Amino acid sequence: AQVPPAAEADLLIVGGKVVDGSGGPWRQANVAVKDDTIVYVGNAPVKAKKTINAAGMVVSPGFIDMHEHSEFGLSFDGRGLSMVTQGVTTGVLGEHLSAGPVLGPAVDDPMMVTAPVKRSWTTLGGFFDYLTKKGIGMNVVSYVGAGQVRASAMGYENRTPTQAEMAKMKDLIVQAMHQGAFGLSAGLVYVLNSSDTTAQMIELAKVAANLGGI
């Protein structure tokens, strides 16, 4: 974005203090946007359909909220106003529990879905499809929750999983990773994962790691 675009930009933000996230000091610059891409940052003349005067304001990339529970909120109102009005443009979901999978003995957690939203998905990929079809105003990243796969494979009993149940949990993690999960999360102090041993968590974490997850 160092060369002024030859074509007309859609949006030009002028006069702001640009903080680009690289760690360097702010600088006075204009920011030009075409479609959904920043095409120029600098002070050369740029033609644009719309211009915003940001004098006295900071222009920065959107913030990433690394730990939020917006599954239900975005399912109900995809605009995510409580986030985007604070400058958050990417939310990381799925800590300990996740919007999917919801299979077998697993039940809907009110943090994920409750009236008036009616869950129409059973997998994490299905949840992503639901949000995409509904339309959302921010970017979403989600882990698959270790508690979620445990509930889907064996319910809420405080006991050691059988070999078949461990295999099912691993299969569900593989499925979620292929559907776009960022990795595996766990809440070891909470019911479900508080029943897991270190060795069991290592086994599950290896599955996500082998598919590029964290």
C-alpha cells in the first residue's frame, strides 16, 4: 500500500494519526480503501468516492479480542455492535465450550444458544455456515472446546472415558479442525475438563497440533 492507486478508491480517511500495529510511532497519513483492501497509506493525492476527515483521531487496524463468548450474541444479532463500536474487528470464540459439535448426550449451553435463537447446526462448521448466511459485522475465529467434544462423546459424567469415547473425541476434533477450528481449548477448572487427566489432554491436544492447531 505504498503506491497511490491509479483507480478511484472507495474510501479515503484523511488527516488521522496512523498507528499501523508494527510497533513504530504513529505518523500523519491518509488511508485509502478499495473494496475490502487497504490500497494506500501515505500523503499523495488519491481520488475517492467517499472521504472521512479523521483529524485529531487515531486510525488503526481493528483490535483482536483473544477471549470472548459471543456465540449467542452473534447468533442473535450478527452486527456485533458491542464489539465493533470499541474497535474490535476479530473475535476469538470457543474457550472450553464451543458452538459445535453438539451431538449425542451434549446439550445446548445458554452461553452458546438460547431463545430466541434456535440452533440449526450440530457441528462447528455448521455454526460458521449459520453466521455466514445470517451475516456478521466482524471476523470470527473459534477453537473447538475440549469440554464440548467430551460432552458430545460421553455426556457429563465424572469418570474416565473408554477407549471408544476417546476415539470419538479425537474424531470430533479432527472434524472441527477440518471445518476451520483454530485449535483446541480447555477450561481445566470447569466441569467436564476438570475430569480430564494431563495424559488425556495431551492426547487430545496432539490431534489438533497435527492438523496445525494450537
